[in-house]
Amino acid sequence: MKNFLKKKIQRLLISKNVMKFFYLFHYFNGGYKSKKIDISFKTKKNRIEIVQKIIDLKKFKTYLEIGTFKNELFSQIKCHSKIGVDPTSGGTVRDTSDNFFSKNTEKFNLIFIDGLHHYEQVKRDIKNSLYALKDGGIILLHDCMPRNYYYQAVPRCQIDWNGDTWRAFLEFRTKENVDSYCCYADEGIGVILKRKNRKKLELNQKNFSEISFNDYAQNYKHYLNLIEYEELLNVINDYE
């Protein structure tokens, strides 16, 4: 019954009429004067290729995916042991990420975060993933590169949507104990390594939920520590 209600609410929130209402709300709340970013992912690697390449390169044995939805990624990944967590569909564990992490005792080589794309939730998912990561493990974070204001607006107002995942990623870019990059591929794939930050983002910001999209759009390459796929492979090969 609980899953049924969750699915109903989820469908309602992405219905055309509800999203039209939220689009108008975001338009008058700043969308009309927002910047756009000239980016395209058509010639870039997809997340399936990137996740599998990292598993193969590092000979990883354990994989966790947060937010499996229809298993577009999860079903394609080949790994000795894999767990997929989603409250409504796909994967192997039917639960929220918060509940899963509160009970989890396993450690993972690779964790792919693609759950609820809201700043506070993504921040919790990253923090919990760091605790669940093996030494030498890697966290990947989907949807770090919104093209315009509406792609990242919360509440969601269009089908193609990244949410404000980028805000959570930027917050961890300022930490001393994690090293982070964003690969220019498949909606922007954040990469978080458990080691001293080699290129710390110096940003005088107390509340990252208050960073404006226009600020991000003007500085996104620097803010994200943006790298291409070939550079990502160098980073992964260098990481122990």
C-alpha cells in the first residue's frame, strides 16, 4: 500500500498540469532572467560505459547504486556483487536511501548516486556513501551539469531534469578530505575520491542552497573542476 501511494504521488508530481504550474512559478521566480549554458552530451560517453570502465580498470568487486528507477544503468553493469536501492522500482532493495544506509553494514568499491535530485537529499547520500566506501573506493554522482535554470529548478517543472544536485557537489568540492572532479559526460558525472583535496574550491558560502544558478552558470567549469573522459581515466588510474 505504501509503495502504491508513493508511485501515485510520484506520477502526480511529474504530470503535465502540475509541471506547467511549477514552470510558471519558476519563470516568475527568476527563470525569465536566468543564463543558459552552451553544453551538449551527444558526442560524450554515457554512464553505462563510464561505470563499467571504472569497475574493469580497478577490478572492483562490489557496486552500489542509489536510485535505480527502471534499471537503465543497474541491469547493464557487470560486477561480482551489486545492490540497487530505490523506494519504488528497479534494483534489489525496495527502500529509501536514508533507511538503507541506516541499516547497512557492507562496504562498497563503487557507489553511483542517482536518487532524489534535491540538494539536501543528495548531500545526505554523499555523506552516507563516504561511510560505506571501501579504502580506494569511488563515488559517482549523476546529473551535475544542468543546461539552464529549469533543468535544476526544484520543484521539478519539466521531464528532462537534473535537480540541484550541483549544489551538493559544490559543497563537497570545498572539503579538505575529499578530492572531486566532474566528468563532462551524460548530464555531468561527479567523481568523489577519499583522499586529500588536490584542487579545493575556495568559495565563501555558508549555505549552498542559496547559490544562484546564474553564479553557477558563469563559473561552472571552475566550480565543478570539469574534466573530459580521457582526463577521468588518468585520475582513476592514479588513484589507489
